[in-house]
Amino acid sequence: MKKEKFNIYKALREKCNIDVKTLCDALNITPEDMAEYENGKKEPTLEVSEKLSYLYSCPMKQFTNKSIP
């Protein structure tokens, strides 16, 4: 059985009981974008990371490896 890699985007969304459509509407992104974040194929932009940080009340560094000015 293949072990699934931990994904902060999916984990927080599920912990907060938020469906993909609601979250995507709040972030102004497509469900396809969110699927790519949750599958590790793409990282969110700095703007999306800021919104995620605000929505989940957690440090922005949780969502990005980019340096923050």
C-alpha cells in the first residue's frame, strides 16, 4: 500500500470542515488550483498563502517555502 504524503492544505481544510468550493470561492482560485496544491503539484502564490494564513489563523510559513519580505 502506498503511503500518502502529508499535505497541509488538505489537512487544514478537512480539519476545519470546509468544502473545496467554499474555500476556492474565499481564495478566488479554481478547484483545479486547490487540487494541485493538495496533490503537491503546485504551490500557492504569495497572495493565496496570505489568505490561507488568515483563514486558518496560522503562520504563513506553513504554506510556503518562499521568503517573505
